[in-house]
Amino acid sequence: MFSVLWLAWTVWRTPLEGRLPVWAEGVILGLVLLLLYLPLTWFSWLALTLVGGRLFLSDRKLGTLCIYLTVPKFWGLILVMAIGTPVLTLDAYVTALAAGYEISGNLVIPTDGNDPVLILWACSSFHGISYMLLAWLAFSAVNRVNPLRHPGWLAAGLAGVMLINWIRLFAMIRFMDLYHPLHDGTAGEVVGLITAVWMIAIASMRPKTTARP
């Protein structure tokens, strides 16, 4: 939400350099309005992608951030669906190894009578990674920091997001009485809050090296 509000405010205040003919600008505006009013959520993500593409022509940082806003809820999900279960197998393997269970693709199969657990995009570490990258890009733009600087801080942020998610998945799989609280209950919201605080802390507290113009 912070990224969306900041981007909207910045775009409102920033004069965009015209890089397209007037008719092309009109076509883009018309397509964006059409997509926004079509009664399917994913059309709105396409509209935001178009807006980001137009912004990229005038301001690469703003355009990149705008396009990336669509990744956690749209393009990332499409990528996982296109690649299939291999991208989700890492979470299954790590948590099953810690619990002493077996896996079949992204399905964790307990050997002690607990129910099997299927790990999907929303519960995967890659979903959290997509938000960590979003926070990184957002604070890079806000603080005028080159997003390619300080890769060690970004690596620490990504590792922390994965570790938090693995601990949550392990508890859900190993202790079935914790499954629902951690999956869709208060405990899950607490884990989500901890993850958000971690991402914001890493993205905002890294050294403020000024980005190149």
C-alpha cells in the first residue's frame, strides 16, 4: 500500500517527458481505462503494467517500480503456473527435511499420521521474496538509492524472509493443531507482520548511497 500511494503521489507531482505521439498517448490511456472497468481483477494488473511501461519511457525508476507492483499478485503467480511445481519444491524439501517427512513435488507427506500439506504460491518463500524485492525497489526510489548497490543487505533480507516462512511452514506441517492458526488465523497474521517489519527494516536501514542520475 505504501508503494502504491508513494508512486501515485510522485507521478502526480512529476512532469512526465513526452516520448510518444499524441495519438499513442491516447491509445494507452484508452486501453488503461478499458482494462480498469472490465469486471476481472487481472485486467487491472494489466492496466497497471501498461501505466508502468509508459512511465518507464520518461522515468526508468518510477516505471520499474510501477511494473513490479504487479509481480506479487499477478505476474509472479503466472510465472509459477507456467513453470509448474519445481519452483515450489524448495519449500517442500526444506520443511520436509526438517520434519523428517517425505515429499512428492510440492506435496509434503508426513510419516507419523499427520495430514499431507500442499505448498502453493501464497505460502511459498518465492511469494515472500517478491514482496521483499518490492520493498527494496520502493525504498530505493524513495531514498534515491541505486537498487543495485548493497547486494549483501538485499541478500540478508531475502534470507530472512525465507527463514521466517520455513519456520512457519515447518510448524504448520509438524504440528497439525497449529495449521489453521498459522495458515489463516491470528498466528499467521503475526508471522505476516514480523515478515513485513523485517522487509521494511532491511530496505530502509541499509546505507543511503546516492543513486546515479
